[in-house]
Amino acid sequence: MWLPRPDTAPAMPADGATLIDAARVKTLLGGRTVLDGVDLQLSAGEIVTLIGPNGAGKTTLVRVVLGLLKPDSGKVWRRAGLSLGYMPQRLQLSENMPLTVDRFLRLNRAADADTFAAVVAEVAIAHLLRSPMQQLSGGEHQRVLLARALMRRPQLLVLDEPVQGVDVIGQAELYALIARIRAHYGCGVLMVSHDLHLVMANTDRVLCLNRHVCCEGHPESVQRHPAYLELFGMPVRDGLALYRHHHDHRHGVHGDVVESGDERHG
Amino acid sequence: MDDFMLRAFAAGVGVAIVAAPLGSFVVWRRMAYFGDTLAHSALLGVALGLLLDVALNLAVVLVAASIALLLLLLQTRRDLATDTLLGILAHGTLAIGLVAMAFQDSVRLDLMGYLFGDILAVTVGDLWWIWGGGGCVLLALAWVWRPLLSSTVHEELAQVEGVPVLRIRFGFMLMIAMVIAIAMKIVGVLLITSMMIIPAAAARRFSVTPEQMAAVAALMAVLAVLLGLGASWFWDTPAGPSVVVAAVLLFVSAQSLPVRR
């Protein structure tokens, strides 16, 4: 894992609550600039949401913050000894791997019995512990991944598309759960989302990313920001509010939730 | 029963106990084709070993490990899809190995032995290699079991949680290279992967934990060796392929048994 050496890291930010301070991060992947001059600060107890179109570099920024990817230029400061909880996008587990939820949660050996029980209760997955990972529904799968991240008692929770493959009602519940977890543990939360409207109520700050930071701020203000409107092409004007409903999934023949890949507004 | 038959059983059981648990990881990580590629490169190792007068097992391990490293490097360049790369390396190394061996008149007769195994010709020295090398691989596997399992489930998640995933991945590849070197004599380069994958696949239905699956796979593999060598003894069939046929039959019968939940 890459961690900044003291001599390369910027001076520690004045605010003692700061967990992450990334400055002018530039990242190239295969010769293509994926992130260009991105700044990101995050403090304890704060929920920051990254939104942006596909290919905007959201996951890349997450990987930089996690230390999985070293930026080509720019600096990433992490609070010394920062404990990270990471919730990746959906697992691609082989059907041939016999793995129960309980075992999956214990793979990292981090949690003592009390923490384990508390986290399992917090995300309400006690009834799933003996199920094979491959048989979970979309929402259950995401709650289990969230639980795995929480087992490490993280100071910073990093969630990459936490509501992926979850139906709309489940999405709202999951975002509310994340907000409750923040309140309970006082951890910082960095999450990737593709839908500002669902995440609005439960986020403190939004970073609208399209290789660079297009706009940043309180969700209400970002929603009206010209850069945001240009990026998402969703005119919301006074007196002319289109009725919109969001589908980021469709249902399979058995009624299960299937990822549809693209987002439609109608 | 003759001595050579006892040595054959000892060698086959030794390989089975190592190959099957490692094969479970090959199955979980969807690396069957990768295993095949390393196995095919073993023939190149044999050819080079003969040419340079190096111990064959050692040459095979070195060549397989180099191919694994080469593949890691080529993957990072992303010019070609991994399965294409594997196809090129698998058949390229096999063909180069075959051509190189054609220059060695003395081994031309043994070629079938390298391709399909020659378990009835196992020597006491081979047994030392199989049980010694196999024991080392099993110890190493037990040593890295937890981090290997964790990075098999999700490599980046494991990395965030502090697992040195690159070292683990390379160690795993080395273990596969070792197993190929010791299993070559038993089932031959063309059939080695089957000893890793088929018992693991057969064990899947009877297992609820990864450890159970690895243990049941080892049992299945031992059973396949006993059945295959038995058949070879009674009906005079080729030993290596008979073991694989027995493994396939075990897999097929496992599918008809009720699943344990």
C-alpha cells in the first residue's frame, strides 16, 4: 500500500478533524488523463459524495484515496494511522466457492466478538449469516459488504456505488443506514453515487467530478450549479420542474433486480 | 503387487494430496486456463533442462515461474486480452518444447511419457521429490491460506485490509509451478491441470466451507489415483489418462448425489 512519506506530504491541515487531504491529484491510466488537478478534503463525521458520469474517474479517485493507486502527480495526506473501511463494487464470487456470509465477514480477522455482534445488528444481517454469499439479493449483498467494512471500526468509510443492484426503496434505506452509521460511529464517509437526488438527503457535501472537480458544495447548491446542469443535462427551473423517476435497474423474469447499466429519465 | 506399482501408488497419492487443495484455489480464482498454460510450458522446461543438463524438475519450476512472471508483465500492458495471451503462451511454449526436444534423439521415445505421464516408471528419487516438494507446497499453502483466501474473494478489499496481494499472487503462481513439476511424471503436462480442477469441482457439492472443499478434493483425487491405477493394472490401460478418467467419473457421479447444505 502506498502511503505518503512525511517529506512529500503537505503540512498537516490546521483542522484536527481532517482525515484526508488530497491536493492537485493527477492520474494517468494507459496514457489517458483520468484525474486532473483534483482536490479533496474530508473530515471526521462528514459524508462526501462523488457524482459524475461514467468514466469521470470516480472509482480512480476512490482508489487513490485508499492508497491502491499512486497518483502521477499531486499529494495525498492521510491522518497518521487512519483506519479504512472499504466497500467495493459488487463481488464477482465464483459459484464454486463455498463461502457463507459469516465466513466472509471474518476473512480479515479484525473484529472481536462484541464488534462482530454490534455490526451484524447495526446492518440487520443476523438472519443471513449462514447463507452462501452467492444467494444474497442485491440489497442483502450490499449490507453484507458494508458490514465487512465496519468490522474494522473505520475512521473513514469508503463506499464505491453502495446502492448498486438495489431497488429504489432499498436504495433510500441504504443511504439512511449509512447516515445512521456516520452518526453512530462518527466516521467520515466518502461514497460514489450516480444519482444526486437519492443521495441528497444524506450527504453533507457533493463533489461533481468529470476528470476534474466541476463543482462542489452542499447538495442543494450543486444541484443548481451550471456545471452540474451541463454535465447531467437535467434542467430544473423554477416553475418548470419535470416529473422524473429514476430507474437504475430493471427486473429479471423472476422479479429479481438486474443491473441495467444506463440510467433513464423519463 | 510389484515394487513399481507400490511406488506408483505412493507417487500418485502424494501428487493428489497437493494438487487438489491448490486446484480448489485455481477453480475459485477462475485460473484453469492459466494452470494449463504453465503446465504446457513445462515441456519447454524439460527441453531446456536436457539441453543445459540441469535437473529437469528444477528446469520445469524455473520455466513455469518465468512464464508466470512474463504473463503478469504482459497483463499490465493490456495490449491483448488475457485469454489470448494465455493461448499464445500455452501453445507457443508447448510447440517450442516439442521442437527443442526433437533435437534430442535419446528422448524422442520418452516424449509420450512427458506428455501423458509415466507413473509406472517412478523411481525412489522421484518419490523424494514428490513427497518433499509436495510437503513444502502444502506447508506454504497452509501458511498463506487466510490471506490467499481473502485476496481470492476480492483482491483490492484484501489489499486495503493490509494483505500483500502481489506477493501472495506470485507465491500462489510459484506453488502451481512446483505442483506441475512434481505432477508431470504422474499424469504428463497435457493432463496436469485436470488433477487440480476435476477433484475440486467434484468436491464442490459436498462442501460448505473452503477448507472442507480443499479436503474433500484431496480425498477425491486420492480415490481417482487408486481407481485409475487399479484399472491400469487390471486392464493394462495407460496409467496417467486412466487416473484422469477416474476423476471425471467421480465428478459425474458426484453430480447425481444429493447436495449437502
